[in-house]
Amino acid sequence: MTIGEFSRLTHLSVRTLRRYHEAALLEPAVVDETTGYRYYGVDQIPAAQVIHRLRELDVPLSDVQRILRTPDPGVRASLVADHLQRLEDVLDRTRTAVVSLRRLLRPDPAPIDVELRAEPARTVAAVEAVVAHRDVTTWYAGAMAELEAAVGAAVTGPPGGSYDNALFEQERGLAVVYLPTAAPPRTGRVHPATLPAAELAVTTHVGEHDDIEVTYGELGTWVVENAMSVAGPVREVYVVGPRDTNDPAAWRTEIGWPVFRVGVVEGGPAAPR
Amino acid sequence: MTIGEFSRLTHLSVRTLRRYHEAALLEPAVVDETTGYRYYGVDQIPAAQVIHRLRELDVPLSDVQRILRTPDPGVRASLVADHLQRLEDVLDRTRTAVVSLRRLLRPDPAPIDVELRAEPARTVAAVEAVVAHRDVTTWYAGAMAELEAAVGAAVTGPPGGSYDNALFEQERGLAVVYLPTAAPPRTGRVHPATLPAAELAVTTHVGEHDDIEVTYGELGTWVVENAMSVAGPVREVYVVGPRDTNDPAAWRTEIGWPVFRVGVVEGGPAAPR
DNA sequence: TCTGAACGCTCCCCCTGGGGGAGAGTCCAC
DNA sequence: GTGGACTCTCCCCCAGGGGGAGCGTTCAGA
């Protein structure tokens, strides 16, 4: 079967078939030595269909190759499953992008309400780890469960977290979650930790965290507009969260950005104004 | 604000910001004439965020530009909605690709059951149009509704369709749907039409049409293996369909591919064997 | 046996939306 | 004034294709 006939049967363009040959993804059954003509066999149609479908799922050609060369159907299925998991992640990202976009494009965004607050140092029960940005949610759930088990009824306030800037800039960084309590225990990953004193620019994000990036952006704008610079990890306090109510619309998250006035000598933390 | 500071605030890489400048997507507030240094303003953060989100939705840069330059929020919202519609389509495509893939990777596919059948010419009530491949489903629903209204109880068999090869090869081609009836009416788009006699290679697809492409592929393989060539539009007969049962698993679709034996002189239709 | 259309070949450049790195110039605080 | 961090432009790279030039092959009809 010539490349044109094969193309018609598989709905892959002639160009694409040649490319797949070059990539050793789908080699013609016979290649005429003298003319270079490619001839395909009927038995290659299923492989071509598999490739077509995988490409529709945006599986990279290298992965397609790996899948085709895996004889064990079980392993093969798991490779495909891996990719489907990646698709799910993309879908998630897409969903939150849509939510943020709605808010970003809203005709008249309400002006942001920012409070400058001098926060004293305090000791809390904490769990910390270097995590990837996309794993934060999962990690948070586990860490907070462990914290609640360790602290129990001795909790003296809402939970919070501190997230290194590298987490946003390099997609990976130090994250700390904590529960305030009078005498922090030390069990498992839970240990006492000191939150340093800081001058914080604080605003409150309302509702789910889908569009929290937008609030971050507004806070960042405020900080720059007020001639300040950011110093240190961002803090979040889950004033009202899933522990308190099942209605995400009622959630309140305080975002605190450590700041100092631009021009203050030595780059140290600013004195409260 | 230098490009680096702006980069940190928006989570867009310095490189990407420069690219956006080049593309006239997001121009720095000030560009130093002598050094070429780019300086951004605080008021550009929201635009950068919008771009970021749109890019997460895979909106092409040209469309992002169009959206940003549209002052009317209503028009802007509709541009975004258009893209969301496109995302939905991709999602649909992904879903069917997953279903097909499952079947394609099944360890032991049952051998296909093909019958060679000489179909006589017959006259039916038909609706026809040149449609795009992805619009076939929608178009079919409307056409079939009109057919049923026109023919009513005079129906003498299951509905069917005939789909030009161009529909699969060029993504656009002639589609015909019909209902068999003794005296085809002529109202609206409905008119009498003659299905030409043909030698058909017929197989039956079971269930939803998500993975019907796989059955097509198997039929194509059979046709080539049996030394035949395809001649003319493919036919489908909806022996058991949504009109008959709400259980998609019970659907039966006959796929008939007009064939002729390779080597028959003049390329005319084959005599039945 | 010739001829012309249809089809095939390779090679090169183009597109999208980025990333890596070289080599040189600039900014700013000490 | 000096060093380090930052920025500039320029070129090459990636995937996964598409367009087209220029030329060779196949095959059926005359």
C-alpha cells in the first residue's frame, strides 16, 4: 500500500506519516531502496490508529513510541493511565484559570482593602517541608490533619501557613503550616516553631482559593503603589475555612505580605508607621 | 519597576516578558532609549495577570492581544466565551479519544464480522447537505427530526445515512440522511432520493459511537486484506438507535463500505461473488 | 511505446510559545 | 571605583507540524 492510500485509511497526512517514519515511530513495511518509496502493510493500520488517538490526547511522540514498544498490556495501560492523570491536572489548571479570568475581566473590580499590621513573633505548632507548587494542596491536607491530631483542643486560634517565594518563582519551595497553641508538642512531623515578627500588608480573600492568585496580584499592586518592597515569605491565616463551614463562599483567608518601606536603610524590616 | 521585579510580581519569566514586548502584547511603560532597559508600571500588573491566565487556557497570543485591545467588556467576555467553547470541543475530542484508545489497546480484540452484500437501488426520503465533520452530529439531529416529521408512520425501516469520503479526508463533505418509505414526500429540506445499487462490505458496530472509528478501521483492514478497494461514500444504517432504546449499549449500527475487487477492469462496481 | 497526470521523494523555510546560553553593557550599594 | 547582580541583543534549540520548490516514479490510455 502506498503512503497515499495508507494516509487515506488512517486519516494521517502523508507529511505526518513521513515524519513518523523519520522518528522511527511507524516504519513502513517496505522501503524501496532505489526510489525511496514507502509501502505500508494492512497490519500497520491498528498501530497508526493508536498513534492517532494518543496524539489527540497530546501524548508526546516519545511517549507514544514508548507505549507502542511496550508489549505487556498491563504496563501499557498504566503508561496511558499516567498520561490521563496529567490530563486531569491540566483540566484542573484550566478550571481555576477560568475562574480567575472571570474575576479579572469583571468590569468594576472592588478596590482592595489592605491593612498594615505589625505582627509580633510567636511560637506555634508547625509542620514544614520543601514541596512543589502543585502539590501544596495535597501536602497541606496531610500536614494539617497531623497538626490537629497532635494539638487537639489546645488550639488557640485559626490555622495558618507561611510560603516561601521560591514556591511561586521556582515552582518549589519551603512551606510551613501551623496551629497556634500555648505549649506546642513535638510528635511525628509536628514541632514547635517561631514565626518571626514582621510588618505585614494584610488583605482578606473571600471564598474558594480558585482565584486567590488574583487577590495576590491586587495585594502586590498595593504594595508597590505604596512604595514598599516585599521581604520574606508570604503568610496566610485561614480565619474561616473548611474546618469551620462547608460553604466555601463563607471562607476568609488573610494574606499577609512582609513588607518594608523602600529607602529604609540596611533593608531591614520597617518600623510601624 | 525593572523587568526582573515585574517578573517576580507577575510570575512571567523575563524572557516571556521580552517576547510579549516584541509581540506588542504588553509594552513596558518606559523604555530607556540609550540602554534599551524596559521599565514597567504598577498599572500593568492586571494586564499581565490576564495574559497569564489566558495563556494557561492556551489562548493564542494573537487572540490575547485582540481581547486586551477590546474596550467593551461585553465583547471581551464573548471573545473569552468563544475560546471556552473551543475548550469544550477539545474536551469532547479528548473523551472520545480515551474511549477509542481503551478499545484499541484491549489485549484480545474480537475478530470483526464482515458480510459482503449486494444492495439494490432504492428510493427513500432524504435530507442532504455539505457539512463539516465535527458538525455532523448536530446536523444529523436536526435533519432526522425533520425527516420524522415529514414521513411519520409511513416509515418502512430503520434510518440511515451516506457520508462522502471527503468528510473524513478533508473534514468537510456531503452527508445524506434518510428514512425508507414507500412514497417519499417533498417538504422543507426533505426530498425523494435514490440510493444507488452497490456491493457493500457490511459490519455492525455495537454501542455508542464514541469508538466507531475503531470499527471503521477494522472494516478498512478487512477490505484491504480481502483484496478490495473502496468505491464511493460509506453508508450507515441505524438498526437500533436512540429512537428505539435509551440504553446506548444496545445500539446497533451497520456500516457498509461500497467495494470492488481490485483488478476488475474499468474500475466499475464488482459483480457479486 | 510514448505521454501526461497523479503521486512520491528530499530539502528548506515557516508557524506557535517558549528555553538555554554567549558576550557585552548597566545599575547600584559598599 | 569596584564587584555583583541585573539587563541587553543575538543565535540556536525544542515539538509537531504546514507550505512549497524541484525533481523522480508509476501507471493507464492512446
